[in-house]
Amino acid sequence: MYSQRRSPKENMVKMFAATTSNLLKSLLVFGTFVFTKTAPRDSNIRFWAISEWAKQKPTNYKDNSVSLSTDLKFTSRQKRLIRRYPGILYGIADGVKMAIDACQSEFKYERWNCPIVDKTFKGTGFGEVLNSGYPEAGLIQALVSAGIAHKVARVCTDRTITACSCAHSPPSLASKEKLKARWTGCMPNINFGMHVSKVFMEGGYNIKRSRRQGNKNWNLKMMKHNFKAGRLHVQYGQNKTCSCGYMLTCALKTCTMQLDPFKEIVRKLKTQYFNAKSLHSKVNTTTTKGTKRRRQKHNQDDIVYHKKPPSYCQSVPHLQFKANYTRQCNGTQSDSSSSCTNLCCGRDYRTEYIVTNVKCKCRFVWCCYVKCQTCRKEVKRYYCLPPTNDPRFGISVG
């Protein structure tokens, strides 16, 4: 039997269908490529790995032989920054480690205690909380950004790396002070510290490439704002100190600029965290056409978020957060965030009496040491009681 021959019209239809199918496949591949190149990546800066690398780094900051290890997974923009300023990675790593340590120390007695849930070199250390959109993510973003800016400005002032030096132009004095004061010493290079922090943090999240997406990506908008807020708190933490020196009349003072200790900056960011602003919050504004609801504007140094956080009274599996139902609390201050009322989430707590040995009745003995006696002291400690209907504590849910 002979096969049925197709008409020219049928051949054209088949050819058109095949061409259309191939074109759609090409567009799909191209669209996927464009999306992966322009979409902002999740929080992928390996903060824990960088902080651990800071412990192993050489003590000599002027050693320019920096190994851009594949374990740290730097982006091309971050690599350009590190190669442009030899030795700057040491300051960045110390800043990240300083921010992590400060976060865990300052939030030790809070419901969310800044836990490190991933201590591998492949994770960020903080787990999925960085991609959650919660105020906790905003706090970490601002803290690390501030830590890098503060540490880099400090190492420039100490001249421990060759990539930077003291600030070139000190702040201008008031007209009344110009005749009675002069600048002296090495000024903190805060502008350079803020530049390094901005490039390193934004470069790690491809924020520069992702600006074409506008305000649709709330994580992107949140990160940009909180990165800048952390840097601004460092910039605002500059203080002028003046002294008369050996001049009794104090006709001419010598002044210098100093950075606030990082602990002070952490406390200010903690206050901002407890007063974090939602990106979706709206306020009533009165216009000539009546009252309208508009999105509330935030201050540049505010910490912002775009998702309402959990209470952290219970474990949050998707954040790898495990609630400590029997944690120690403060039973003497009811208005503190570390109070038993707050940490126990309204549950009861128990009091434990512990007897410890402490040094007492110390006196100076000539010459030259201090002699002390050992005394027994009773100390009160308070611990939350577990929920009465939680099956994990052997009690069935009624």
C-alpha cells in the first residue's frame, strides 16, 4: 500500500506548529535565564563561615595574601572589593564575628535569643530567619552591616591594614570654635567603612542587579533599608572630645573624633528592633479631596519588616527555632523583657536556691597582694515551668 501524500497546506501547518513549539521552548529557557540573573537571591552570605574564618586568620592584618576560599562563596562583586583593598577581608570578617557575638550576648534573655541553628560552612548560621521577612531578619541585617562598617573604620584608624588610613577631611568646626579649638589625632574613616559595608552586603545579595523589579520584592526593599539603617547608626555614633592639655588657661583646645563602642550601637539597634516598623503600615492623610490611606514613611535609621513575627512562645519548625520551656528568667523585675512574665509567656515559674562560695572581707596586705576570705552565699534563680498540656513533657493534651 502506498502512504497517503499530504497536501502543501498540511505541510505548511505542520511546519508552522514545529517552529512555534521551538520558539516557545527558546523563550522559556531565555526567561528562566533572565529570572535567575535578575531575581534577588535569598540570604546567601555565609556569616557563620566568615566569623569562623576570622578566628583562624593570621594576626597580621597587613598580610595581603588573602585566600578567597570557595567555602565562603563570595560573589564577583565581593571578590572585586576584596582584591581592590588588600587585607580588607580581615576587617570584614572581624565585623561579622563581632555582630554575631553581640547579637547572642544582647538577646541572651529574650524570647528570641538570636540562635545559631546552622554551624556548617554551607549555611548562613541563622537559618531561614534571614529570608522570613520578620523583624529578627531586619535586626540581623542591620547588625552585620553596622559591625562591618564599625570594624573597618576602626582598623583604618589603627592603621592595621594598608588598604585605608585615617579620614582625610575632619568635620568642620563651628565658627565660634575655630579660634579656640583644632583637630588632632587620627580621625575614624567612617566613610570608607560605610562604603565597604554597603558594597559587601549588597553585593552578596545581588541587590544592584535586582533594582529593576521595583517594590514588588519586599525582601529586597527590606534588606536595602536595614543595611543602610545599620550603617547610619555607626555614622551617628561619632563623638567629639576636646581637652585643654597642659594649658591652664585652655585658650586652645585639641579635639578628636571617636566612635562609640559597638555595644552602644547594638543597644540602639535593639531598641529599634522592639519598635520595628512594618513596610505595609498605612496612615490617614488629609488632602484637598478628603482623607486617604497612604503607606507610612519610615525614618532611615528604623528597622523595618514586612511579615508579622511569631510570639516565639512555642517552637517554630520552619525557622529551626526550638523554644526553651524551662529557661532561666528574671523574677525580680516584672517590667523587663527578661522577666519571668515575658519569657514564660504567662506560665508559672519556680524558684531555686543555690549556695555558692564567693570571696569576701578582702584586705590589702603589705606588700603587695589582696587577701580574701571565702563566704557562703545563697542565690535565687528562677526557671519557667513547662506547659501543663504539652505531650513532650509526659502530659497528654486534654
